[in-house]
Amino acid sequence: MTTPIRLMATSGILGYGFTEEAFNQGLAMKPDLIACDGGSSDPGPYYLGSGSAFVSRAAVKRDLGLMVAGGMAHGIPVMIGSAGGGGSDAQVDWTLDILREICAEKGLKPKVRVIRTEQTKDAIKAKVRAGKVAPLGPIDDLTEADVEDCSRIVAMMGPEAYQQALADGADVVIAGRGTDAALYAALPLMKGADPGLAWHVAKIIECGAQVVEPREGQDCVIGTIYDDHFTIEPGHPDRRSTVTRVSAHTLYENPEPYRLKEPDGTLVTDKCGFEQLDERTVKVWGSRYEPSDKYTVKLEGAKPLGYRTVFIAGVRDPILIGIMDDFIETCRGRIARDVGVLGIKPEDYTLSVHQYGKNAVMGPLEPEADAPIHELGLLLDVLGRTEDISRAVLAKARYAFLHTDFPGRMCISGNLAVPFSPSDMHVGPVYEFNIWHVMECDDPMEPVRMEWLDL
Amino acid sequence: MAKLRDIARVVRGKNAGALYLTLDVMFEDDETYRKVRDCGAINPRAIAPLYGVTDNEVAIIPFDMAKAIKITVPRRVRSGSAGDTDVYGAQQHVPLMNLEVPVS
């Protein structure tokens, strides 16, 4: 490799946005790839479980529209990883639907490669039986029953399918779940870049403008790989990348900063050097990649837990605030009786009462548990086996909290300040991550399916 | 003695995946960073009770390049599961802010 390879990450997450100024400046630098990762497990298990996005359709359409039009105009491939957030088939299809609309409106006809990484239950059960699945942290060994419980299971693929798509001549690649860095490492690796540099530059730019100052929201970041180093700079002409931000980036959301696991190896950054090349560009060198002898992909899966209904109210009465813990217990007893007559049993629901203002965020770990308060935010949270049970329990709970007596009660017409009508919020299905494991693969393409999109 | 909140530039927490919480303490200047790193006050026995975990579940990794100390502990409740109160793990840094270290 003698020609530098330039990668443009448009944003930390597709739909979080970027400025057109930064994007156009990035395009003028003639990148070899325009890409954006769509994924995160941070918003929790609901999005994978339900197969829905945590960004808006309008925001994805705007970001993807600019990327595809820019890529097509300049002959630069555009790749989206972990489409729709969780990278399940439903979320990939949602993204493809937006892409179709963009192409129709702009009169574009890109060659589109679709990569799917949602797994069938049968395939994962077979891997469980073969002893090829292990926990990724403090979670139980995976069982076939856990797999059966799951709504959706995705595998976090490495760079190989992206490389296949690029080799196939795709203009646009829409992919299911993959590691954030694989999206960006794929192209430089296939062009023969140093693996340590390729994975490290990918890891730094995948969060977009996290490495850019001033912090004014998401934006484009450019990584350029040379023979023995790479550089990081913002797309936006008025912003800058700094050694502090770039060097600190491997801390973010990683359990350890020096070793970052990928499917076929580990990026090691403990011997890295960082230098401020000019006001807005950082030079990095010394990253290493240690290949592993097994190819492993992370599996993520979410199972349904039930249906949630919530209710928020304020409490200002000082007498009630003073005895709130006892009052909650009194209400719990009354609610159990009131829903019992409806045929709802204790095992059909859980009622959680969060007292915002009084240790709701940290619970038993709260260091200032006894600080005085004059106002409480009550959040009643019912998780029911069915939607009907969830609604029924919440409705009884609301009434109980509003109108149950307590010792010394003066506010006998109502205990709560209810901010809204309607007061009960039906959140819908609730999920839990029940697969958070690694799976051994015989071949990097084993967990992957590819297709062409017919536009 | 000083509380970390008075001598650090950043004290932050965030999920590292759904099963771990990772906390970063970052310093403005190298001298303060090295004093805190070397004084031994940030150790598993001091951190474990703040986060309701056992000593051997606490990982502490100094990161000289960023003048930062990283602390990773298992989450009490899996992110977003029933009983979780902080899906992103972004507001669990407060006990660490208040940790006292023998540095002025």
C-alpha cells in the first residue's frame, strides 16, 4: 500500500445528523468510502426486541439521502452498518424502505448490496448444542430454552461481508448488525493496509464527532491511513480534532482502553503515539492487531418480558412525603386486593414505584439517601403479563395512590398532583437482553446472508 | 484530602455493553493525574461498596495518554431489564465524584 486510504464517517449514528458543510468538505477530499453506523445497544433491549428504530425516519432519510447522492455523484461507495439500530431483518428492511424512497425521489439507481445477520433459532440452538456459544460477561450460559424465548437474535459480523459487497461492485451497502469498527476497517484491510492502523482508525471514527471540538453535535470525521500512521480530522472547516479527544476515545464505552476485541483478533493500543499535526489534525501510530485462532462473533438477543403501563404524579404534601415508604406498602396491599377481584394474580404483574427526588436513580447505592426533600416525583411502573393486565393494574394503582388514607392526612380530596389527562401511559411491549454471548464460527461468512436490492 | 469532584476534569459513567458499567475519571494536568494514580486511593476495596459489587469484580485501569483512570464494574441490573433505573448508565458516577483521595 502506498496510496493513502481515506474514510469519511458522516456521524456517530445514522440519523444523529451532520452538517452539509462538513460533508461537502469531506467529499472534496475524495474519500474512498462514505459510511455511517446505525447501531447501538445503548438505548436498551426494546429496539432489537421489537425490530424498531430509536432514530426518526425523517432523520435517517435526510442523512442517508445526502450520503447516497454524494457517493453516486463522486463514484464513492456508501455503507451503512447495523441498520435501523439493532441490525435485525426488520430494521434492515426499514432502512431499505427509506433508501427506495430516496432513490425514487432523486432519480438514483445505485447497485445495492444487502447484508443480513439476523440468526434463526435453529442455527443458534445447533451452536449451543455443539458447545460453540459462551457468555460475554456476567450472564448465564446460553440454553436452547433462552434461544426459543428470543424475539430476535443478531450476530455482530466482522469486515468480510462488507469486503465481499465492495468486491461485488456495490454502490450502496445496507448491512445488519456488525461491529462498529468492521464497517470502516473492511476497505483498508482489503486494500492491504496495516491491520493495527486499519482497526484503530475505524474504532476512532465510528463515533463520528466524539473526537471533534467544539462539541456541537454530531458531524463528519475523516480518517486517512498511510503506510505507518493515520490521521484524524473533522470534515467541518471550523472544527478541530485534538490529541486529548482522539487519545481518550478508546476509553469511551469500552470496559478497557488498551484491548478492543474484534471477531478475528484484538486491537491493542497501549504503545500508540499521538501528535497534533496542525490545529485540526491528529497523527496516530503504533497500533497493533493480534490475530486470534478462533473466529467469534458476538450474539445479541432480546426476549419479551410483558407490557408496561406507567403513570407520573407529583407529591407536595409534607405529611405524605414524611411517611411515603409506609404509604407505598399500604397501597401495594390495596392494589393486590383490588386487582385480585378482577382475577389478576400477584404473579401476573410487577408494580415498581420510583420516588424521583428520593433515591430513584441510585437506589440502595445512593450516597445522600437522607437528604431533605420537599417534593417528590412518583413514577408508577406496571409490567404485566398482557397488555390488558398491565392497564388494569395501573388504573387500580393510580386510584389507590390518589385516594388512600394515611396517618395525619389533611389532603383528603387527593394525594397526587397529576400533570396530564389522560394520565396513564401505555408503553407497550417490554424486552430484556437475554443473549449477550459470543459464538464460534467455522467461517466469517457463516452468520451472514447477502442479496441484491431490486430497485 | 480532596474529593475527586474537586480535582478531576471529568467524572463520568456509561454502559460498556448491557452487562457492565464503566466509569472514567479524567484530569486536566499530568501532575494531579499521577498523584491520584499513584496514591492508591482508587482501589477495588474502596470502589466495591460504592457500586454494590465485590472487590474482585472491580477492574481499575490507568490510561496515561488521556490522563484518565478507568473503572469497570458489573451492572446490578442488565441495561433496560425490569428493575433497571438507568438504561444508559449515565448517572451512576456520583459516588465516585465524592470519593476522597489524599491529594490536594
